Amino acid sequence: MQTLRLAAVTHLHALSFDHLDVLAACADELWIAAGGRLLLDGRLHHELALIVEGRGTVRCAGESIDELGPGDAFGALSPRRAAYGTATVRVVENMHLVTFASHALRQLRASAPEAVAALLAACATDVRERAAACAGARPAPELTLVAAVA
């Protein structure tokens, strides 16, 4: 995957270009059509998957237990792993994912552990916190705009 494409992923805005460059070498992109299924764990799962766009329903034991969308992460290294260890995701809207395979992350942990740590820290951040950090500082609520300069 190209470094600049990886840099455009909302999850990873806080990472340095050096970290992104290292991570891009082991990242893959997947596009899954609506109706498709993904495993959250098991032989065919990804160590970490980041949802760039699209939506899915998490099902466990035949019941819908959650929804995933842009900004969410899943897989063995995801913060949500414990809750969904044996679940599947049914794609509701066409989904674009950035994935990191187990073997690639294992190799990367040996050569660039700080890049893997930065990736995991970025994915552990709540979607709302990530959006606030990207938006920047906000004016204090008690301040009002008196005049706008054109």
C-alpha cells in the first residue's frame, strides 16, 4: 500500500510519516461488497483491520450484537477483540478496509516495534476522541462572535 494512501486513513492521522512509511509496507486494502462476511477471529482473520468506509453488523451465536463503521477497528489486536472473539461481521454497505496480516505484523514488531505501538495506540483511541483531535481546538462556549472580518 502507498504511504500517502495510508496517511489518508482517519485512524492514522496522529502517526508520523516515518511510522506510516514502515506500516505501509505490510498494509493491504480490501473492498468487500454488501452481503459479504468477515471473520473477527480464526484461521482466516486479520491481525488488525481498520474500516475506512462502509458498515457492518457484528453477529455472534446468530444474534446481532453491534454495528461497525468508519473509524472502527477489529481483529486480534483491536481493542474490541475480547468482546467479539468468535463473531463475524456481515457487510451491510460496501466496505473498504485497511488490513494488517498476522505474519506481517510479527515481522514488523521485530524490526520497528515503535511503529506497531503507534498503530495500536491510534486504533485504541475512541472514534469521537479521534475526530475531536483532528478538528483542532474549539473556542470556549462562553465566547460569542461579535464581528466577522471579511
